[in-house]
Amino acid sequence: MDDRKLDASLSEPTPAQRLPVEGVQARRRRKSAVREYAEAILIAVALALVIRTLVVQAFTIPSGSMMDTLVVGDYILVNKFLYGPEVPFTDYRLPGLRHPRRGDIIVFRYPQDEKRDFIKRIVATPGEQVQIRGRQVFVNGRALGEPYTKHADSGTTRFSPDTYCGYAYGCEPTLVPPDAYFVMGDNRDNSQDSRYWGFVKRDKIKGKAFLIYWSWDGERHWLRWWRLANYIP
């Protein structure tokens, strides 16, 4: 009899005996939910960091050096995967899909202060000869067609091919070094670019601008909706 009663007491616990077990299970469920949320957040943060580092990064246009292609208040996306992204904390760069080309609008580390990022258009590539005569840019002796450029007094003044040139680079036929690029802003009369400080090295290029995803007019305090989702060729 005593043995049977003991067996029965084990197989059928009283409510008082069940409460502590249920409390432990509830606590375990709460811990599991917290853990799941924490893991999801960590995964999301890790993915965002990977995408930002290796694939796409967002930048804001702070100056008018690329007007009218890009204006102050444009928010752009830069393709870092195209040229081959840098591996963080190393000097290694992953293989890219192609090399930078003339006409690409690129984001790069400013050669005179690498903590700052600049955005310009590639005008000449490694091994090419570039020269600036007045408003005209010549590459390998041929005049470039640049319909995207802007000048302060566009259409009001004509420059002769022999106009005085006061730039540090490009006044005379200038050979672009290997693994370097000659870049200029589209707003030619308001751009600090290769004419003043020289060439951009390949390993300082972060990526190619490809999309305007947002644009805010800070002076008028309104959205430039017509610029949204504009592809940058």
C-alpha cells in the first residue's frame, strides 16, 4: 500500500507542486523570446554593416561642385562592389566587376585629407594625356564632349584655345600616372579637383555613384520630389 501511494503521488502531482514548474517554463519562454529578438537585431546590424562596407553606401552632397548633375541636399547611393570593395582593417581589395572609366562619377578619399570624402567625375584614366585649354578638356589630343558641365557665366563669354591657364595640373599636356585618375567637378568654375591638387589613386576610390534616392532643398525647406530615384549614369 505504501508503495502504491508513493507511485500515485509521483504520477499525479498536486496543483501546489505544479506551480513552480510552470513558473520556470514561463521564465524560459520569456528568455527564449528575448534571445530571439536579440539574435534578430544582431543579424540585422551585421548585414547592414556588411552591405555598407562591401556593397552600397549612402552619401550626402554638401556642396555645388557637381551641379547641375548633383545638387546640395541630394542623397545618393554609391556602388562599392563594382570596382571591388576594400576589406575592413586591411589593405586588401576584393576583385571588382570592372575598372573605373571616363565619365564615371566617383566617391574617393580626398588626397590632402583622407578623412574627407569627395565626389567628382573621371575625365582621364591611367596612361592618358589630359590638357585644359580655356573651357575645353582634351584627352589624348581630342576634345571631350561634356554636355553635363556648368560654368558661372555659361553662354556669355567665349574663351579662345590660348586662354591663360593658372591651374597646377593640366595646363600643359599631362600624363596620368599608372593606377591613378584625373577628376573634375561638373561645375567647372566652382570645383576643387585634379586641376589644383593632382590625381586620385585607384586604392582611394570608394565606389561609383548610381542613384539619387532623396533630395531635400534646405533653403526652401521642401522635398525635390522630381529628383527621387534618379539614376546617375
